[in-house]
Amino acid sequence: MLGSGGLRLGGGTEHELIRELLHSLYRLERSIILPNLKHSQYIYEDILSEYVRENTKWLDLGCGHKILPDRRLKAERELVERSGSVLGIDGDLSALREHKTIPQDSGQRSRIAIQDREVRSSNGKYGLGAS
């Protein structure tokens, strides 16, 4: 129960109830003020989906340990598999080791750790650089 009006919002502590109420108000206000608001990660995914084709040579600069948010792992796998080739480059070796969709070395799809500012590739130039 919240306040003297007796408003009920499911179970939980008063803190959880207040948080739930504030999130509900935020979603309502956002739908009124910015009905077409889209999270930047979804915009990034849409752009990649538009440009990644079967013949795309994709260079992901600063690829880290993932391309898309965890909840979009299936979509990320589909993007990587659809591309002609993917090279993920990052200075953080531990992040590269955790990457789930760009294999460590499988010919057309691989990832490397790089510490300097120059990127050299033995198999030519890349048509898409995303960071």
C-alpha cells in the first residue's frame, strides 16, 4: 500500500512499489512526449542490418565482447553469419576472449587484439567499419 489513498501496485517493499510506479509514469510520459523514441542499440542494429550483406567485408573496430546487447544475441549471430567476412579488432584481449559471435579464427570470420593505431589486413580492404 502506498500513501493514504490506498494505491496498490502488486507485492513487494515500499521501495519496490515506488520504483514500479515511477517506471510506469516514465513509460506513459515517454509514450506521450516521444512516441517514436527508439533506443540507440536498436538504431545501431537496424543500420547494421541494412548494410551487412553476403559480400560485406565487415571491420568492427573496438568490437569488445559483443556487437549487440545480450538480449539480441540471436540477431547478432545472424548478422555475423550473413556477412562475407568479419574482423573484430580490440585492444582488450580479455574482451575478445569473451566474444560469442566472432570466432577466434575461422578464415572469413576472426578477431584480433591490436595495440597500435594501424590496421593491416592481408586479404584486402574492408567495406564496412563499425565501432
